[in-house]
Amino acid sequence: MFRLLALDVDGTLTDGGVFIDGAGHEFKRFHVRDGLGIAMFKGSGGTVALISARQSDATLARAKELGMKVVMNGKGEKLPALQELCRELGVSQSETAYVGDDLNDCACIRWAGFGAAVADAVSAAKEAADWITQSGGGFGAVREVTDELLRRNAAELQNEMLPHA
């Protein structure tokens, strides 16, 4: 049963583009289907965490909008952050899913019980992944993952309810 979904942000939850105006304000584009998928995963009892190498107020704003309490900005080394989060939450490696798109995500993708890469991820991330989305980052890829995790969780629950001989 997947209890934690950890997501890279730039290139996974977004298309990787970062817009900065003349005053230094950052803007990012997020997909509403990803937001609904996050809400559904949380609604099923799961926790969603964002782990990003960059500091970003736009990421914080999106997380707040979606009611996500775990946001780790500025994490150059993502795997130790993910492992510490799992310890804090009491979530095992097998109960953890991670989605990413680039070289700094590969260790987390490999470590997680379900490691996914978005369709437009770098080759190394795809090679590390158990599953690759059909959509690119920022274009519904996270929704594909949440739908798959919810499907797997439902199947596991159904299997647990069956009588065993």
C-alpha cells in the first residue's frame, strides 16, 4: 500500500520552465489535473511531499493551495531528505512512491518502492524508473501516477479482503 508520494517539482510537477519578471518574481505553470490527482491521493489517506533542489515561493504557494504540509525546497541531496521524511512519518521504502525527471532524482526513483519518471525525463531517470508516464512533466504526468497508485492501493485492499485458503 502506497502511503507517501514524493514529487520533484521543476520538470515533474511543472514543464520545467521558470519565468522570472524584471522585478525577480518567479512564475511557474502547474496543471490542474495533477492538482486533483494530489487531492485524491491525499483524500485516500496518503501524504504528498514536494522535494525540490530549488528555493521557490511559487512552489510554496502551490503546495499551500493544495493543502500539502511537506515541502522541502533547496534540497541538493534529495535521497537523504526522502529517507529522513520516511523515518519521521513511519513510512517504509515499499510504501513510498517518487516521481522525477532529472539526474538528481535518479537515486530517489531507484530507492522508492514505486519509482516513476515523466515521459520527457532524461534517459538516466527513465532507466532508473519502474514506470514511465505517457505525459510530460507539467502536462498531467503526476495525475497518471496518482491514478496508478490509487488503482494499486485499491487492488491491494481488495486482495486483503478476499478469504485466503
